[in-house]
Amino acid sequence: MNQTNQTSKSHPTTVSQLESHLGFWLRFVSNHVSAGFKKLVEENGVSVSEWVALRYLFDSEASSALELIDALGMTKGAVSKVVTRLESKRLVKRIVLENDKRAQQIALTAAGRRLVPQLAALADQNDAHFFGHMTKQQQTSLFNMMRQITKIHGLKHLPVD
């Protein structure tokens, strides 16, 4: 076999355009949506990962670090840093359990509980900016498609960055 045939068999002669991939467009839009939201929440003194932790904690009285680790899909060390930053901002507090002094629960403070709806409004504003041109039916369709992809591929961890 000569060198020309080997090259043509190992490298396709036609290469798809970057813009022909759905993944490219998902990432392109996602990066812009995420960057817009990141800017909004950072203007309010929190990072996106802190927002996600705050929003998760908003739905419960308190949560264990293990529950946060599982929900956020972050390492123990990363979650600990997020909680420490939120604690220094007085948005969360650690509660030592009476029956096990080593175990802690993490809960929103009153300030944290007040901040979450404000940040959620920013998320709504960001969605309206990027998807407001779509009809309700188109938004619902896109939403359902994304949820279906999530379900089919077993995607569980919340996006934190």
C-alpha cells in the first residue's frame, strides 16, 4: 500500500464544519447565557456556585454537607470552600447537631433567605433576555428537549460554573 492510500484511509477527505454540530451551538449559547448570569450574580456579591448552593438550601430548613456535595456534584473540599465563603458573607450558618458534635447541618440565614428571591429574579431576567424572543410553545419545547437529554444520559449534578 502506498503512502497516499494510507493517508486517505486514516483521515477522511471531508470534515464537518464546526457550526454544523448541535453541540457547538448548545455550548455557544450556553456560554453566553452563563456569562450573562455570572455577571448579574457577581454584581450582587456571589458566584454562580454560591448561587446554586443558596438556591438548593432555600428549599429546605437545613442540609448536610453530604447532601450538598451530592446535589452540586462538587468535591467535599469545593463544597466546604463554597460554604465557608457563604458563611463569611453571613448568608449561611453551620448548625452543630446535639446528638453528634461532629455532624453539621448547613442552613440559610435570614439574609440568605432574603437574597435568594432577588437572585432568582436575576435568573428570570437573564432567561428573558436570551429566550424572550421565543414563543411560550418554543420555550416549552426547548425546555422539554433539554430535560429529555438530561434524563436519557442520566445527568444529575447541578451546573455550578
